[in-house]
Amino acid sequence: MNILSIFKKECTHNIRDIKANVLMVLFPIVLMVILGAALSPMFNTKVELDYVEVLYTDEAQAYLSTAYAEFTDQVAREMGIEFEAIDNTRGAIEKIGDSNYSAYIHLTDKQEIKLYKNEKYAFEANLIEAITRSFVEKYNVYMELATKAPDKLEAASTMEMPSLLRLRSLDRKKSAESMDYYAVTMLTLILLYSSLTGIESIKRE
């Protein structure tokens, strides 16, 4: 009974200490909100693609030129990337360094594709490089079929590639955000404050 009486007395004493309660409870909550809001951009995993402009010069033969035109139309529809034609190769290379163009693509008459990237827009330029590589790989497959098995070319152009990889997330609904991390740390801080309060109560008794 003495232990219960002492516990009741200490609880009443601690509850009446308004300043200590504010320090132990409200201060960690305010700190959690401030830190969570300030550092929330660091936990943002979404990537938003800004307006991307690409210069290109088409000097290729008809079949490569037609295939690339279809490719750029598809990329423009699906990703919003704008392709602008230019005839002056030297002027286009100069524009890459001086303006807002992310990359310059040159389709030569030797059936080559040359890519010039603007380092100021590294992400956009690397994205252009990646989708250009995908076009080159697909085009090389079609050219090989046209040479070795032309009867299979039409079927290959309309065939959908099977999905060879399935991605499954362990947490599909929500990923951890800054507020989640700081809620755990501030809860730990409150628990440590509470333990110190209990130790001080024992010392007083």
C-alpha cells in the first residue's frame, strides 16, 4: 500500500509541474513537425520530368529516317519530349552549350547516330541517351531480320515483347517519409525523459 501511495503522490506532483510536461511532451512534438517539414524534400522519391527540348539533324537514308521519325513521335506523345529539326550541324552543337537544349542527335548519311549532351541538364541528357540506345537496339534487330529473314519482319514489328521481369513491392501503399522517421526518434526522446522523471522521483523519496 505504501508503494501505491508513493506512486500516486509522485504522479500528482509530476502532473502539476506544467513546465516539465511542456518540455517533455510538447517540445518533442514541435521539433518533430519542424524537422519533418524541413527535411521532407529529401525523402521525396518522385521524379518529375521538366520540359525537355532536343535538337536533331536528319541526313540518314529513307528507312532510318522514317523509323526515327516514328520513334520521335512516340516519345513526344508518351514522355512530352520535344524534338526540333535543324540543318546546321555546327550551329546545333553550339546551341547545346549556350541554350536550354538537353541534347543534339545527328543522323548521318553513313547510317550513324551521333549524340551530343548538354552537361547542364545531365538527367535529361542521360534519359535521351537511354531512349536513343533503345531505338538503336530495336532498329538493329529489324535490320537483321530484314537481311536474314524478311518474311518475319512484319510479324516482329507487330509483336508485343513478353514481360520477363515482375516487380513486387513489399510496401505498396506507402513508403516512409520524414515525419515517420522523426516520430520514432521523438517518441524515443519522450520515453527517455519519462525514465529520467522516474529516477528523479526515486531519488526524492
